Amino acid sequence: MSPQEQRHPGDDPGTVSGSTPGTAPGAASDGPGPGDGTLAVRAGLPDPVKHEPTLPGPVFAAHFHLPGDPTGPYTYGRDENPTWTHLERALGTLEAPGEPGVETVVFASGMAAVSAVLLSQLSAGDAVVLPTDGYQALPLLHEQLRAYGIEVRTAPTGGDAQLAVLEGARLLWIETPSNPGLDVCDIRRMVAEAHAAGVLVAVDNTLATPLGQRPLELGADFSVASDTKGMTGHGDVLLGHVACRDPQRAAEVRRWRKIVGAIPGPMEAWLAHRSLATLQLRIDRQCATALELARVLAGHPDVTGLRHPGLPDDPSHAVAARQMRRFGSVVSFELADRARAERFLEELRLVDDATSFGGVRSSAERRGRWGGDAVAEGFIRFSVGAEDPADLIADVLRALDAARKAG
Ligand SMILES: Cc1ncc(COP(=O)(O)O)c(C=O)c1O
């Protein structure tokens, strides 16, 4: 039995929270189980032990006492660690509340988690369908997959276009909402068609987090995320995870982690678990402010190409409203050109010019500076933090004004 499979009281907290403004219908609680805030603060905690802390501190161990036959759960530090176990249980609870069978494997980064699924599930002669508009490191993986004899097909996220190239594939990789374009595909439909064709489905759920959407409940085989973003939320930890129901597939992913050694440090894992306690507070605030900012930007003369799945007239809204419980903390838009966008970023006082997203401190960047995304020179990816909404929106409006005046 892996440490994950042991049943746990923290997986089963008792009370139900109320509904939350600024989120999709049913966001705070999907039915009779505990609400998201309750899940987040209790998730993965061990049984109370007198004189022990609520969340045990990080266990720093390269190896564990192991007389006799080498039986688990804890043998060698690259295989398992008690701090990972607590975090994996917590993440599993959030991915699929009330389903103790879901297994979660934590990784050193989101890319380690992404690669673990792709490289543990695919072999030479297989075909994989990836999005054309996904995270910009995916094309690096294309090269690697092709070098291993795997056929890589791509199609855009929007309009469920990946379905058109599904035939005979082994795995469909979905990223919804996509980063940075914020297009959305219909997970239920993609899963139904893929499974009918014998194709596995993995969803990169980084942008939404499990509070925004639960891919396993929507039928996916794997829910994958960079926990560097909203899940940990403080911009100080790199981490990733894979969750899945099938124990065999979970074992394959775990085996991949052992082979490659893409393991999180115990300190990072502990920090991540500690951060989960505030997940619902952070995500609710950030998503609500993101929608408010998007509404303000929708009426601004300098802004074009505005995207946020929570806006009723966004092309993604209808599908997003069916499958998302919160619409995310990212807003994308375009300014006239590169110079205007750079000026806007310089003028912001409460928003860091930095990459990444999902953190409590707002950040924004001119995405075209990396060269990997098919975006206009003036394209801004804006990650909304936990500042007071009025302060943040005032800062954005002032910076837009100043950027226009500078010509
Ligand atoms: C959608 C998405 N997936 C995966 C990753 C990779 O995560 P990490 O940077 O933690 O390796 C990122 C990073 O930005 C991302 O945005």
C-alpha cells in the first residue's frame, strides 16, 4: 500500500461553507460535502496526536531507519517522504473530495509533472494530441517526444479543435483555460469522444486550480498542475502534481518520478501544504477581483482583445460556466503596440512586471517578450492578486492613462 492509499481523517472534514460572490454557480460547495474553505484548511492533516503540531514540520531525510527487509512506506528519500504524503493526500482531497481512491503524486515543478504523464504514458509509435496554444514550454517537449519516436499532433484549444486530430492517438492533452490566451474547451465532450476512441485524457489544470475546475470529476484520466501558481500562491515555491484514479497509472507516474528523480524538497512540500490552508480565501478574492478588473477593462478605449472566461460575452464563457466553479485570476488583453504595453507595465505601482501567475501579489507581463506564444506585441497577461480591488483597479486605470499620454 502506498502512503497515499491509507485513509485519513483530514480527507473527510465535516462542515459546509456558504456561497461566495464573484464565482461561478456552485463554486463554494458542489453538493452535500464540505465546502472548499473547509476542505482547504483540513486537507491532508494527520490524526491529532497530543503534543504534536497540527501540520507536522518538514521531514528532512535522505534515508530512513530500515532494518531487515526493505518494506515501505518510507525507505529512501527519492521514493517517498512523509511530508509529501501529507501534501499528496491534501491535493487528492481537493482534486476529488470524498473519493479516497484518487492518488496524487507531487513533483519538483509543474514541468516535472507534465513530463511525467507524457513520458510515462507514451512510447515509440504512439501519437499524442497537444494544444497549439498551451504553455510555452510544451513545444520543447514536442521535440523530445518526436526524438523518442512519438507522433505529435497539435490543434487549438478553442472550439474543441483537438478532437479533429484524435483518431488513433494514445493520449489527448488539454490545457483549459489555455495560458496565455484563455481559450476554453469542453472537457466533458473531449473526454467522451476520446474515451470512445480509446484515448486517454490529461488536463493541465494549472490556471483553474481544483477550486476552479475538477478534471477528474469531468471524466479526465489525469489532472496535472503546476502548483507554482495559484495552489501555493506566494511566488516562493516551484512544485507540481499529478492526480489520477487508476492505481496502475498512478504507479507508472510514481515510478517515473523515482527514475528521473524530479522530487520536491521537503521544505517546498511543507510550504505548499501550509499555503493550501488559505487557498479558498486567496482564490475567491483573486477570481472576484479578476472579474471586476475585466469588467472595467471591457469599457476602456485603449484595451482590445480582452479575454476572461467569467465575462458573459467572452467566447469561452458558455463552456466555462458549465465546467468551471471559479473563472480564474488571469485576465488577458492587448494594448496598441509594444511601446504602449511596456509603458503601461512601467507605470504600474501595485503590480510587478514578472512572469508566472496565481500569486497574492498582482503581476503582469508583455507575453510577447518570450517569443514562444502566438500573441500580439502589445499582449498583456495580467495575474490578479489579493490587493484591495479598488486600489488595484485604480492603479491599472492610472497606468493606462499615463501610457497613453506618453504617446
Ligand atoms: C499551464 C502551465 N502548465 C505548466 C507550467 C509549468 O510549471 P512550472 O513552471 O512549475 O514547471 C506552467 C508554468 O507557467 C503553466 O503555466
